[in-house]
Amino acid sequence: MVKPRRKSCPGRGKLFVISAPSGCGKTTLCRRLLDDSIDLVNSVSMTTRPPRPGEKNGVDYRFVSRKYFQDMIRSRTFLEYEENFGHLYGTPGKFIQDNLKKGRSVLLSIDVKGAMKVRKVYGRNSVLIFILPPSIRVLKNRLYSRMSDDAETIAQRLKNARRELSYKDRYDYRIINDTLDSAYKRLKNIVIS
């Protein structure tokens, strides 16, 4: 695991970490943040899962083989990595470190376990933001309306969501995504401030 020299890096960029259960709008909110005129660099995570329709390699994720990912684990180049739904996901550490040293703020969209690892490494130089659904019922409806998963996968995502929601109080900020525009406004205000 790549580690910075100190926990707090005054005068350097910030690391904004966004986490949310599946279906809470995390990806949409992050895309809006990156498309806005805010000076943020996107950290593209690496994964062993196949691309979904419309996803682009190097934009949404870096899609790699399991063997390549495991070689990177052995060479300790990830800031954090986790396995979800049988696929590996990880954040290359050098990219983060290089951008923060240059004074650039970085946006990371990762799960709660990864966020806790980032907090441990970067301390006060990381800002953790948790996106919540208005309710589990609303989240369930959103997952079904995406029509990208079967009922068994949705049930597993809801189970994971309950576990992830137990981490919300460990985050610096919590945003309920009741409407996309109001959630985005709150997110943007946090990043700008």
C-alpha cells in the first residue's frame, strides 16, 4: 500500500472520497462534479469486472484481468482494494500521491471499506462524504428501475446497503439524495468550501 510521508499535508490538494450504497446516485453525482468548473482530478479505479454497456476503459474504470490486478496487489501499488460481487476493485496509489503533491484535489468514488483505509493513510487531508438514499424502500425501487440486475443480485445489494449505511457516522459529511439537483448542490458546496 502506498503511504504519504505525513498524515496532514498543508497547502496541498485534498482527497475527496465519495461513498454510497449501489443505487444512491454516487456515479451520477461524481460525473456532475467533474463536468462542473470545479478544479478536481478524477481517480479512475481499476476493476476485474467486465464493462457495462456504455462504460469506457480509462474513463469509468480501468478494466483489467484478475491476474494483472493480483500482480498489482503483490507489488503493493494500490492505496486500497476490495472484492465486491466476485470482482476486484482498487485505487492506484501513485496517481493520488502525485496529484496531491502538485496541489491538485482528487475525487475518489469508492466503497466504505476503501474509504476507511484512505482515512487511515491520509488523515485530515481526506474529506469523506457519504451519499444516502431517502429510505431503503426508495433505494429498492431505484435498483429495480435500473433493470441491470436480477432479483437475487438486488437482494444482495440491499443487504450490502444496510451494512454500508452503518458506516455513515464515520464520514465528515452525509448527503441524502432525495432529488439529484439538491444533493448535487450540497455536494458541490462541500467541495468548494
